[in-house]
Amino acid sequence: MSSLHRRQLSQLLAAWRLKNRVEVSLCPAAGFHCRTLCSTSSDPDPIDIHRRKLFLWFSHLPQEEKQFGGYFSPETMHVDPLILERTCEESTGLHSSPLQTPAPSRPSVAVGQLLDPSASCCEGRGLNVLLYGAVGTGKSTVVRKMVLDWCTGTTLTHFKLLVPFSCEDLSQLSKAASLRDLVSRKYLHLRKHPLLSGEGDQAKQVLFLFNGMEKMKLDFRIGATELCSDPNEPLPPGVLVVNLLRKYLLPEASVLITTRLSALDRIPQKYVSRYAQICGFNDPDRQRAYFTSRLLKQTGETARNQEAQALIELLYLNLQRESQLAAACFLPSYCWLTCATLHFLHFTDANAPIRTLTGIYTSFLRLNFGGEVLATKTGTNVQLQESHSSLMLYVVRTLGKIAFDGVTYKRTTFSAKELEQWIGGKTKTDEELHQLAMFRTDVLDFFLAPCVESGKHLSEDGGENDERRYVFAVPAMQEYLAALYVVLGENKSALEKLTQQVSVAIGQAGEDVSALVNIFSKFIPLRIFAVFNLLKLFPKLYDRIISHNKGRIARTMASELFRTEDSQNEDVLDQVEQNLLGVHGPQPQQHSEGQPFELYPIFMGGLLHYGNRVLLQQLGCSIQSTTVVQITRALRKYLVRELSKPQPPEELMDLLVLLYEFQNPRLTAEVLASIRSIRLTNIRMTSLKCFILSSVLSCTPASYHLEELDLSSCLLTHDMLQMLWPTFRHVHSLNLQFNSLGPESCILLRDLLLDPKSSIRSLQLCDNPLLESGARTLLEALPENQSLTRLGLMHTGLGDQGALELADRLQKHAGLQELNVAYNNIGDNAALALVDACREHPSIHTVHLYLNPLSNVGKQSLYVRGVPKSHGGSGRRVRVLASVTEGSDLSEDWHPILSVIRENASSWDRERVKEQLVVFLRDLEWGRQQQQSLWKRLHFRRVEKGVRQTLRRLEKDAPPTGYSK
């Protein structure tokens, strides 16, 4: 019975297995192999694992790319640069700047075409392709896209296995390893893969990729590098790469190597099958495609897409004019910098992480020069200390010195002789000459470009004696490098450098001498030993000198920020945008002589921020915390001193940008404590500027309040108002005149007035299209608000209905003192009702009603009602500003009425204003005829003259000028 039972169970189990096998065969899951009748579960293919892992690794975006919001992927943002195949002769020697590369006479090639196996000259041997280019031309981007395309099966399909290596990683390996161990160390799933065994011709399906060959030591001499054909033999990584290129090791495999111009001669020509040069973006269409992929595709909202499209069109127009930006954007790296800057200027989001302009430029240099060092000898990899071998530090000490000299003497162009003097004038040793050669080949043309304007003049004049001038690729880079040069302390005088060396030497010896003196003084109490204590004074004296030097840096920042000759220029963010997009239309008026360098002090402050100092530390440029403390302490004093003087709106905006770039809440709060009013009149506010203003004021304590925040004529929108809403809670007097705020903005303003933490006393909303619906929403806050004393609603589209509703609401707010409803198309009945309500109000003393269609009878009625109707009234008179006359007499308020009209007539309906001025003239003529006193008639004529001047200027379609009382 038991055996029968066991037999039944085994039959059931076999049937269940068969059923399960059939189900799996009929319904296979995507990406998995089906089971067969005669096989058990098979292991996953290592090549498939390799593709998936490579795709994940190479899809990872660096931190610098995440500032765009993460809306795109490497596939959507890639634009192929120009790649030209070169002959051995064309690749020999040092190459000129990619910015000077002539128009290509041959078509661009793809990487897949370069690795076509049919191009191999020897049967059974793989290709060795050398892909080279200058810094910033896009070598790493091309490699990333090629690997991703191989992973997805869209290119290089004849290679079954792609093995990428970073030469920087290989150069750090100290232990010998075989080729198969080297592959399995990085790609464990490829361990003992048969394609790498060297048996047969399987290796013809393998492509090795070595990125950044200039960072490895490769020696092709037979006596220095042994021959090897066994992929299992342990050898140093450099020896393995050399044997792969010699075709001794896996000769059937193909090899793709990327390198910079200076390392081209490290591989003998006989070991290179094909040369190809990456030339960047050689035409505006490639640049436009890049900008479109970065700016347009990363936005999902329609409004932002429209703004991005407009930016792309302006950029394209600027590029087509053969501007300096077009020369810089030949390098894809500068296209990245342009997109990052425009994204910062136009798409700053309050919910996104904090980004600064200094941080963008620091990230830009980290992307291109992170971990780069200068070798000391040809063919060696002797490592010096980081402070001496950092490539970025070498850039600062050479190009930073040129940039600082240009900023000091207000120059942006430099001759070839000047560059030779600054960069190579003091070079003496062979090691320094080698460093200089590498620097000139790989780096110099990345930062400096031929001046487009000087090139045009040379071609027009045809003079042979005129020397070509050079400029920094983008103007802001000169100011950034100059600021970095100063903050790193590289602008020390010879005396300061000698003092530092002596101080270090004496400081080291002083401790030993002091110990000996203390021992001998116990046995021989001679006073002469006290002389040795002077040794301790020298380091202290040096600290005082250093502290004075940091104070000088802070003084430079404050003086450069508030230069008198730059006070009338546009704010610094608008200047940055104009440098990128160009100026379309009339050129902005330039009040300062020469090129303004207003980003220079702002970059100096931004470089002291901790985040930027961390990135610079990775580049080998160290800014000590003690330096930051000393500069910050001195900077606060100088900024407070400058802010004690009246500053124009543009300078105040630049100050806010400096404090934002600094990212130091304590310094910001201490500086703002000395400011009681911020007037940003006529500043073209953007979402970024609003975010900066809000961020800076958020650093202040809750008890801090501004007496006035003037944002009139700033092109504010509803979205900007939302961003500024927390800022308004720190304000007593808020001026939002002459903006584009509609009825929806009144909801935010109503909530602001109802906020218990808000203490707004004056709210000016003149010349905003609030309309009757918006005014009704705003007036809902009057019953509960207790702080408002002045309300300006001039030219907001109230109408009669809005004025009547305002009259009904006034009695529910006891604190209002002045009301401006001029130029609102209010008729006689509504105006009389409003004035009656104001006279019944306990505190209102002034009502503005001019430029409304009031009849002469209506105006007279407004003036004759001198006291409130009810007996409980206060009996006081309310000033009603309705016209320049009161009956046959001049109104005592004629001057403020005319002043308001003169200031705003250019932005109002001219026909409406001229019609009102004609009415004023008719009233003035009639009143003058009624006067018996000669003095009064002369006074009437004086007012008439001012009205006629304003009228004539309006008829000529010119903005009116001021008129003295």
C-alpha cells in the first residue's frame, strides 16, 4: 500500500512538472530563456549582464548635470560633434586651436565607421583607432554615447563584447595583473570569458576602449616593455595596453583610444590604423541642436517651453552674427556653460536646490579639469605634491595673472607678445618647458580665443603690422579667473612672498631654539638669552601682514562692487544675459569708460562659499577657512560703510547678488541690519532676481523689518509675486506700482494683508490692471487688517462700481489715512459717495481723484463739502485732489497732481492725458480771468506754462521732463 502510494505521488509530481514546463514554454517572460524538455535552468548570458551594467553605469549623469532638473537623459541631450578622419601626416606635430580649424573639406564620420572591420589592412588583425581632440571638444561625451548605443544594439553590432577602461584608473594600479584578471577586476561577470582566452579568432568580436590615454605611461621601446601574447600573464597595465596596440596580445581584437593633442606622439604611427579628430561644433546648426536638447526638452510646461524657444532663437541670431560667443561655442563645453547659465537666469525654481553663478563656473572647470595634473618629464609619471602639480593651479598662476591684470587696467584683449610674456617669460628648466608645451597644446586655447572684432578689422584693413588680439572665450571667465587668482593669494608682492618663506623657516626653528634657551637660562641666567624671544615675534608680525592682506581683498570687493563710474550701468545679471544673447535693438547706454567688470567682486564672494571651496580643493586649489573668516570679517565692515551712502537700484541689486553668491547667512543678516530701505525701481525683475531677493531676506531674524521695499516698474508678474510673498512680511511700505499684476494677484495681496505676521502700512498698486474684480478681492482684507494706512489704487480699472464698493468697506477699517483712486474712470456720483465715506471715516485725510471724468459741478461739490454729515463726525476737512483749481482759485495741491502726471504720462493713454490737460488749461484760464490781484494772475500763468510744456511734449511723443515748483 505504501509502495502504491509512493508511485502515485511520483506520477502526480511528474505530471505537475510537465504541466509547469509547458506553461513556461507557452508564456515566456521577456528577457528570459525558455526551459526545454532536456535541460534544467541555464545561467544568464554574461554578455547580457555586461550590457545591462554598462548601460546603468554610463547612463549615470554627473552632479553638474543634475542642476538642469533631471528632465533629460544622455540619449536625448546628445548632439554629435564634427569628427574628421586624419592622415598620419595631418596628425603629426602640435595642432592649432580648434577655434581656428578651417571649414572641413570632407564629411564628418561616425565612430562606428572608424571601427568598420572591412577597413583593416591586415587580415585577421583588429583595428587600432586613435580619437583625439582638444579639451572641451566632447571626447568623453562621444565615448559615453558610443557605449550606450552598443548596449542598446544600435551601433558597433559586429562587436559582441565592448570592454571600456579609464586610463586614469589604470594608472593608479600598482600591482601586476593579467589581461583577463584586469577585465574581471572591473567586470566580475566577464571572468574567464572565452572571448578573452586568446584561442582561435574569437577576439575579433572584442573592442577595447581606453579613454584618456594621456594619463598613462606608455613605453613602446622593446627594452623597456616586454612582449606578451598570453592574456593570463600578469604584467603592469601599461605593458598590457602596449602589447594590445602592438598586436602581440589578442591581435584580432580592436582598440579605440581617446587622448588629447599633446599625447599624440606617445603612440608610434605604425601602431595606429586610423586617426580621427573631434573638432567640436563647427556650425551654428549643431550649436542650436545642442541648445534645443538642453533648454527645450527639459521643460514640460507650455509657458516655459515658449520662453525656452525664444531663448534659443535669440541665441541662434547671436551665433549667426559671428559673435565672440559663436567662436567659444565651437567647443561643446562652452555650449554646456551657456546652457547652464541661461537655465540659471531663466528657469530658477524655488523648489530646486540652491545654485549660484560661481558654482556653475566652478562645476564647469571641475567637469573639464577635475583631477588633472601636469607631468614633470616626458615619458614619466613622477608625481609631485598636489599643490605643485595641479593643472588648475597652473592655470590660475598663468591665465589668472593675465585676467587680473586685465581687470585691474580695464582690458579684455591681449596681444600675442603679452601672452608670451605672461605665460612663458620666466620658464627656465626643461621640466618647466615641458609643462609649458603641454599647457599651450591642451589648455591655453580652451580659455583664450582670437578676438572676433580684431580679426574683422585685420581682414578689412589688410595691414600686416597689426597684431591679432586674443580674449577669454567668454567674458565672465576672465573675471572668474581674476577673482580666483586674488582669493588664492597669488597676487602677493615679492616682499610678501619672501616674508612668508622667512616666517615659515623661523617658525620651525623658533620652537627648538626656545627649548634650548629655556634649559640654559636655568643654569646661566644671562639677559642676553631674552634676545632669542624676538624669534617668536616674526611669525606674529607675518600674521598681522596676512590679516592686512585679507582686509585688502575685502576692501577691493566692496570698492569694485560700488564703483561710481559703474553705478548707472545695468545690473550684473542683465549684463551676463546680454553677453550670451546679444543686444537686439538699441544698444544700452554705457556710462562707464571701458569694459565694466562687475562680476569680479561677486565671483570673489562666491568663491568663499564652502561648496565652491570643496570643488576647488578637488582641483588642487585650496582656500583655507581662516582666510574666509578674515575676509568675511573685513568685508562686513566695508559693505556697511558703503551702504551708509545712497546707492542706485542697480548697485543694490548687485549687492543682493553678492550676498546670495556668498551663501553666508550670518554675514547677510549683519549687512542687511544696516539697510532700512531697498529701492529697486526700474530693475527688470526675473524669477531669479525674485528668488535672490527672497533668499537674502530670509537670512534675517523674524524681528527684522524694512521700512520700504520699492519694486515699481519692475515687470513683476503673478508668479514672481508668489516667490516674493515671504519677503513682503518683512516690509512696512510696499511699492508695486507700474507692473503687470492682474486680479489673480489680489488674492496673494489679500492673504498678505490678513497674515498676522504682516505689518504693511503702505501698499501702492498704481498702474496695475487689477480691475473691479481684483479690487473687490483686495478689499476683503480691510475689516481684519489693522496696519494699513496708505492705499494706492491709481489707474487700476476700478470704475464706478469699484469706487462704490470701496466706499462701503471704508468704515470697517479704522486705520486708513490716505487713499489714491485717481485715473480710474470714476464719475460724479461714485466720487461724491466715496468722498462722503472718507469724511465720515475717523482717520482718512487725503483722497486722490484727479484724471477722472468729473464735471465742473462735480468737482465743485467735492470741494464745498467741508465737514461730515453726521453729528458724531470729527469736523475735520479731507483734502480732495481732483483738479489743479478749486473753483476760481488754484488748488493748494496743484503741484503733486502735475508731478504725478509728468512722471507717468509716457506710460498712460496719451489721448486721455492730453484731454485732461486741456481741461486743466480751460479751468486755469477761467480762474485767471476772475482774479483781481496781479500776483495771483502771475501764479496762474506759471502753472499754465507747466501744463502747456507737458502737453507739447506729449504731442511730440516724447517723455516729459521734470518741472520745478
